[in-house]
Amino acid sequence: MHFDLTEYAQVTKMLGNGRLEAMCFDGEKRLAHIRGKMRKKVWINQGDIILLSLRDFQDDKADVIQKYTTDEARNLKAYGELPENAKINETDTFGPGEDDECNFEFEEVSIVIFAAMHIL
């Protein structure tokens, strides 16, 4: 959802202390503050798509009110909410991926445990 005092943006630089620099899709670069409810719960990285609440008294500053996952950002782009030239961050490490296989070989572990049991 996009309202009058909100704007979609992409994180360009993390500044620390709950602040970041974002390039809004209206062409403005803004300094954004991560709201307290999101801090330490929602991790934002460079390249992520976010929703900013604009300040009517400070046009160059905003507050982060939502972070979108890679899939949500793709959906926003498909719905026309984001411009076609928006690059979606592909480094979402927590989403399901193709390389999510676990390649442990349990035979080796079993042999070590079996040998250790016989020594004791």
C-alpha cells in the first residue's frame, strides 16, 4: 500500500545507530531512522526495499516503517508499485533457496562415535 506520506525506497548505506541512507523511488535521497519496534527484530541490509513514512516538516528525513522480503519486493514490482528499473536485492539469506541441501555424511560420524564407545 502506498499512501500520500509514504514512499518506497532502496537502502543505499547503513549508517549505524538505527539510521540509514535510502534512495527513494521519487528520486530523492533521504536519511531514515529505523523505528523502535523494528530495531533488533527486523534486520535491514544495503539493497533492501523499504517503506518510508515521510515527515511533512523535514523533507530530507523519514522513518522506516516496513522492510520487504525479496519475494514481497518482486510482487510490488509486478503490481507496478516499484519502477521497472528497481533492482531487487538477491542476497536474502533466510529465504528458501536452491542450495539449501544439507551435505553431511552420517556414516563417518557413526564410525567415530562407535569407535569412541569401544575405547571407553
